[in-house]
Amino acid sequence: LVIGGGATGSGVALDAATRGLKTALIERGDFASETSSRSTKLIWAGIRYIATAVAQLLRPGTVLHPIESVKSFVGEFKMVMGAHKERKVLLEMNPHLTNWVPIAVPMKSWVSWPPPFGHPLFAIAPVVFPGVMKFYDSLSGFTCPPSHLMSNRRAKRKFPQLDEDVKYVQVFYEGQHNDARTCT
């Protein structure tokens, strides 16, 4: 007997049933309606992994171990490409359960210090971020809504919770799905 039909309970019940055990799962509400329902349900395609991989590639240790560093970078990049493919498949196969969600990133200055990901080159991230996001769009064959910039003025209208002045807001898109109903 499994009590709770969220992500963990459903997984336990599936595992038990596939092992040939007599299994019953009970849920007081709808499946995945409690703790499991509180996640963002985003289908991330890996923008952070790209940044981490580039930062690792630019470390001083790369000079000492270039082959390992490049292999690590290529591995991360392949994972990101796989995530883009999976996101595309989920969104195309389940249009009734998926949608695109805009992610807004406020840029408060033209130089970010301390630099993101601990590398000095990333201090200019606010300057190059629009180009990076277009590259990110291209990884999915531009099947997502296009990333774009939002002026400080427009951002304050769209996001009144922004209490500080920003140079601009970078908007990009990730997929979102109803994970309790997506069975692909």
C-alpha cells in the first residue's frame, strides 16, 4: 500500500508493480496535487550549464589538462543539446499540457562584480547577455519565442515589483508542463 500519489509515491507504486508486487496507491486529492504540484514545472534547456561549461573551460587548469577540459565542455554542451531536443519534443507532442514561459532577468549595471560563475570574463555578462540568449534560441532551431530586451521603463510597467532602476531586462523563454499529466 502506497499512501500519496505525488512524484515519489507514484514512482514507488510503479516500481513495486513492475517488480510483480500487488500494489495499491491512495491519494486524498488528485494525483500530484500536493507537494509535487508546487514546483515550477519548467522544462529547462540548460542555459546555466552552458555558462558553467564555459567558465570551466576558461579556468587556468585548462592549460595543464586541455584534453580533459575540452571533453568536459563537449559533454556539457551535448547534454544541453539533448535538453533542447527533449523540450521541443515535450512541447510539440503535448500542446494541451505545455506552454512557453517568459523568464525576465533584470540587469542593474553594465558590469557585474563579483562576476557570475567566479570568472572575471563573466563580469561583462550584462553587455553580452543579449547575444548569448540569441545563441541559446538558436540551439533549439529558433522553435521557442524569441528572446528580447525590455527597457527600464517598460519593465517597470510589466513588473511593478522591480523597485530598483535597471539598465534593461533580458527576457527569454523556457517550456513549462503539467508534469502530473505529461506521460511521454
